[in-house]
Amino acid sequence: MSNLIKVDNVSKVFGEGMFSRSQTVAVKDVTLEIPEKNPKIIAIAGESGSGKTTMARLILGMVTATRGSVEFQGKDISKMNKAEKLTFRKSVQAVFQDPFEVYNPFYKVDHIMIRPIKNFDLTRDKDEAQTMIEESLEMVGLRPGETLGRFPHQLSGGQRQRLMVARAMLLKPQVMVADEPVSMVDASLRATILETIQQLNKDLGVGVLYITHDLTTAYQICDDIYVMNKGEVVESGDVEKVIKNPTHPYTKLLMDSIPQPNPEIRWKEEGPEYDKFLSDLAEFSVEEDSEFSQTSTLESVMILISVLLGTLAIILLLMISVADGKSDASAGFNEGGGGDLTDMDGFSG
């Protein structure tokens, strides 16, 4: 069976540079597949620091594997040429945890949506581009008339997250990597976003890699699950089997940490049961050893120097900018009419 994505025995070690005294094994010997036929929604679950976000970055090509390979349709993404990388970028899209880290607050929604159309040369016709944008927004339950023309901060958290999905769907991707897509939205909006992800998979055949710490949402929408701890997959398989009958102690601990939806039962932060829970959690926490250690003192000094140099450079650029601004003002910036620049510049009428 051919695969859209194949992660083959991948490891990622950070801190291998010239000045590094310590190393952090973020991912160790992980293998997973997203099939091309009948693509699934696959969960990578674990607590913070388990390696799940590093796995997402490896699959997106944002970082390179130390060992092993990540393949898209049988091709190692680290060995792709320029044309192959462009196809990969278009076919594998990301939805991140915090929309504010993605959106430029100075640009309206129109600009956010038009950029992928221009970058991948999807069309040069203005009307066709507008239709594509409106259809993509409607696909995720956003009304174009109430969304376009607004800034990101004027939208709710759920709207911003769905906007990110709509932007990705403009490119008609084959795989979507969703990194904690509902962790920063209200509980009332989570169901809407999760339903949107399910519809993309069932109706459009989009394979989804769902990164989460929440086993309940993984159980709700996913087909398979990989549970990670300290960079390793400790348990994997059909999501229903893993959730209902976990075999690894870490998976059982994650299940035990899920609050019971029973108003008659109260969580008591005292007594032997709570002490045992803390003891079990400590057993699986990240330890400070040769693989998981703090940044060395030398690295900290180098980082501080880089920050100071960067700050000085910014101050210098601001001084130059102010001087140039005064020069432009004296010369008359609006002379000759100037013209009105819009996001649709470069499109035919």
C-alpha cells in the first residue's frame, strides 16, 4: 500500500552544534504512516515535552531528522528539489495552536487569504480568486460577508482557528497537520472545529495528523493513535482499543488524569490517592540526564550576546528609517496621486 506520509525510524536530537555541551533527544526511533488510499485521522498524543510537536515539525519539513527519513509519496523530503518542495508545501498544510503567532495583526483577512493564491499561482483572475476565498470560508462555516474586510483581532478564537483551516484548504492539500488546534478555544467552539476536521477527512479525503494532549478529543475524531513519552512511542494502534484498553502504564496514567464528568464526584487534592497520582506522574516526567538537560552556560551567554546585537541593529534601523521618513516628507510623498494599493493587485479584472 502506498503512503502519503511515511515516517521511517526517525530520531531528532537537539544541541549538536559546535558550542553545545548537552543534547536533547526530542524524538527517538518513531515510525508511522498516513495511507494514500482512504486517508485516516491519526493522533499523536502526550503531555508537554513528549516530542509530539517536534514530530509535527519534522513531518512539515520545518526541522531535519537526525536519523531516519520522512517521505511524501515515496520521496524523502530532505532530498527534494525546488519543484518537488513546492508540490510538498502545497500538499501538506499546517494548522497551528495559536493563530496569533501566524497572522500579522496589521493585515486584514483578505490579505491572509490572498497570499497562498499568489504564492502558488492558483489563478490570476480577480473574480476567480474571490470565489475561491469565499468557497473556502464557507467550507469551514464562516460567512464571507462577516469575515472579509476584518482584522484578526476582530474575530473570535474559534473564527480565527477556522480561518486557518480555510486558508490551508485553499490549496486543496492531501495532508493537514493540526497541532493542538482546539487547545486555545472555548469548550463550546471545540466541537465545531473538530467536526470541520472530520468533514475534511470524510468528504474531501484529506489525511490528518492530529497533535494533542487531550485523549478525549483524540478518541472523538481519530482512527489511530500514537502515544508518546520522552520522545518515544510507548503505545499505538486503533484509537478505540488503545483508549478503552491501554496496556502501557503511561497511557493508563493519561487516562486516569482525565476528569470524570460526574458532579457528584469531587477531585480531592489530598490523601493517599492524590499522592500516588503525583508519584506516578513524576515517574514519567522528563528527567535532567545526559539526553534531557538544561542549556549549558556557554549557550546561554551566546544567546544573550545575539539578543543584544539584534537589539542594537533594530535601533540603528529605526534611526535610519526616521531620517529617511523626514526626507520623504520634505520631498512630498503624495505627489502625483500615489495610487491605491490593494491585496488584489496583480490580478486581472
